[in-house]
Amino acid sequence: GDLRSVLITSVLNLERLEVDLFRCAGRHHWVPATQRLFGGQIVGQALVAAAHAVSRDEQVHSLHCYFVQTGDPKVPVLYEVERTRTGKSFSVRSVKAIQHGKPIFTCQASFQLSQGSPVQHQFTMPAVPPPEELLTQEELIQKFLQDPNLAERYRKHLTKIQAQDVPIDIKPVNPPDVFNLEPQEPKQLFWVRARGYIGDTDMKVHCCVAAYISDYAFLGTALLPHRQYHIKFMVSLDHSMWFHAPFRADHWMLYECESPWAGGCRGLVQGRLWRRDGVLAVTCAQEGVIRVEQTPNQSKL
């Protein structure tokens, strides 16, 4: 049926307090186990605020964000927009997210009026099975839980993941073996979409939803070659997105994630969101802090 996506009705719904001042009106629908505010929600809401400050004909083509400090899921977030520049073709809006009177996040978003050009090219979409042939993340977890020989510590961990109310449908293409800690190539492929119906609407709405989706499990790609370590602390530092072509965030898109580098307690990840017809819709990049527990045979200096 025409069940509206909770990402539109609640998570990304902002209350206008003043001309360029907004407050998160919906509840924090999903909070990670770290009990920090989900970064994708802050990015998505900041883009909603910026989009309110441009004309309907202007569409976002890029955003660049910094996470200044962790968000508190127990209090609302204020979004303050600055109309940095309004040009003939491009407009820039700066957004500051505020909690407890201090900035927790900053973002610059650039919008463009539609322009045609003969200069066009893109990479080729990876060849993968269609989403109809794959299990959802919930179905994969349920499959593991039905194993009577599953160790209790794994059962508790998977049950905890299963209980999370994430407003995204996810179908991993090559799901990692949760019981095997062998190093893996730092690449992941997921089919993703918003749960519920969004429909044909202003493209900026779908971009805000994609901003939310893009942060889910993204930084974790950098951990795949290092699964033998226990994670002490992992948080995003910055997040950038470039929007290339129209898409529907409530339709299946392939999220191709890879990590070209990690070091110095940081990891870098890059991602591409592909439409089912092979069109590259969005490119993403993120760097984050990754701290792990030192193993006994490693120096702690």
C-alpha cells in the first residue's frame, strides 16, 4: 500500500522556528548501540534545512560535512542555515547543527539549476545478483539464529542486531561470515532502499533520504581486513556526497563501498550508489576515527 516512509514522516521532518532556523521535529528513529546520534540522520536533516533555503528548481549536487562532536539522542537538534551565496547557476548554503548551545556538526551544501552538457561519462556498475535473489539482513540473521549449535555469545549479538529498528531495507550481496574473523578485502556491496513509500516528489527529498542511507555500515568497510581486533571506538569525522543523476530512494539501489586506506587511527571509505539500470546516481566519501584494542603481542607504546 501507500505506506509513507518513516524517513519522510518522522526522521527527516524539521520544524521551522524562524526563516533559517529549524528543529528536529521527529524522534530519533534509530540510535546505534553506541548511544550516539546516528550520523546519517544529522547529515540528512542538515540537507533538509539547506534545501528549505533555495528555490524548488535548484537541486543539490554536493555536500561536505564535518562531525565536530558526538550527538546526544536524548535532546532535539537545532539547524541554523546561512545563505552563503546565491548565484545565477549555483547557490551555497552553510548549516550548523547545535545541541546544548554548541555546534556538533557543520555542513556546506551546493545547489545547481539544471544545465545540459555533452561532456558525460561514468564508471560501469558491478555485475551482481538482483535484490530479488538475495536475503535481507533480517533473513540472514534469522537463518543463523535457527542453528541449534550457535554459540550463546553469537546468539546474543545477533538478537541485539535483529532488534534494531533501522528504517532501511538492506540486502548484502556478499555477507561476511559473522563467525569467521579472517581478514577480508575492504569492499562491500549492498542493495539498499528506504522502507515505505516516498514516490515522485522534489528530487531534494530523495537526496536527503540517500544522505541518511549513505552513512549506514559505511565506515565498517575499513574494518574488514582487521576483523581480528576488538573495536574500542569508531566515529565519523567527515562525510561528503556528490549527486549525479535523478533516483528514487525508495527503489533498490546498489551501494558499492570500498576502503582504499587506513592508518593513524583513521580509515577512509568511498561509496557509489547505483540505480538498477546501471546509472551512477551518487558518490560518497567518509573518514572516521577507528581505535582498536591492542593484542598482547603488540607494543602499547
